[in-house]
Amino acid sequence: MSVFLGVPLPDTELPTVQFLILAEDQYAIGDVIDLGAQTTGLVENLNMRVTQIRSSHGELITIPNSSITQVKNLTRSWSRVNFSIDVAYHTDPDHALTVMRAVAQDLYDDPLWHDKILAAPKILGIDSVSHSGMTITTWIQTEPGQHMAVGREFRLRVRRALEANGIEIGIPQYYSLDGAMKLDSHPILPLTQRPDDRNNGDP
């Protein structure tokens, strides 16, 4: 990586941060960075004054280096797929975890994808249990910048595997106040048949 150093001229009064970005090699051309509310994208140009980023929508965004206060480098050394999915509460958790592990291992063993993945994927387990179901989280460490392609392929395979194994995604469950019945199990009646619309003797 090239490191650029410079000394600001008295009449420019450039902030030190503009030099630190380059001198500390915080990011370089070709990196994908996250600048928070400013933008996220691929660094296409970088100099002493500005950083130019290509967004996912194809826009070329120019940002003064002096306005950058925090940088997340998403592709330095390696990248990661951080994938979480909710499965239905009534799902057998052991079965769901087994299916997820099989999908992850199959992806890792696939010659078309193996070289893009640096280590065997990790199924972290069930991160939460709620009225929406159980949340299962997976981490996949990839080559720099490959996390988006690997993530898309993994999500596609998970979708197919869930259907093939009869595993439903999590859906929020709602109950009536007396607890006697789930609200989502009540039939939806036409407006003319709803209790509020019954004739109470009014003309």
C-alpha cells in the first residue's frame, strides 16, 4: 500500500485529519468503507483533500476529508457475512441448527465458492427467542469484498433449504386479551358481517 505524507502550506490550513487518513492507511482505493450517515461504498479516488466513493446505486460521491470523523473499512484483510434469520417458534431448534450447518458446509465445500471463503462458516446458535420466533445467526469470513456475493448465495441456499425441510420463517404472534385465542387465527369478516356493523335498532 502506498502511504502519502505531506506538510500543509501556511495559506491552506488543512486539518491534520486529512493527512492522517493517508498516512495511517485507514483505507485505500478499492476498499469498501462505511462513513456512517455520509455514505457507504467503494473508494474510487483518494487525495489530500477529498475521498470519492461509488455508492451501491452507482453514484460517485465526493466527500471532503476534513468532514470524515469515523471510518469502517469493510474489506481490509477480510470481510464477513453476518446473517441472521428468524424461524418459527414451534420449530425444533436442533433440526433448524442442523439444516443451517448443512447449508453452510455445502457452500464452503462448493468449488465455485470455496476460494472466496477463508474459513469454515460458523453457526453461532440461537441469539434470541421472542414472539417472532428464534433468531439463528451465521458468520462467514470471506476474502476482502466477497462478502456481498457470498452472502447472496448463502441466503438463496438457506431459502431453498428451509422450504425443503418444512421450516417456516418467524412471524410475530398476537393474542387476545383473555388469552383464549390468537388474534391472527380469527377469520377476517366482510365489513357487512363484522359485529360493530350489526343493526342496533338505528334507522
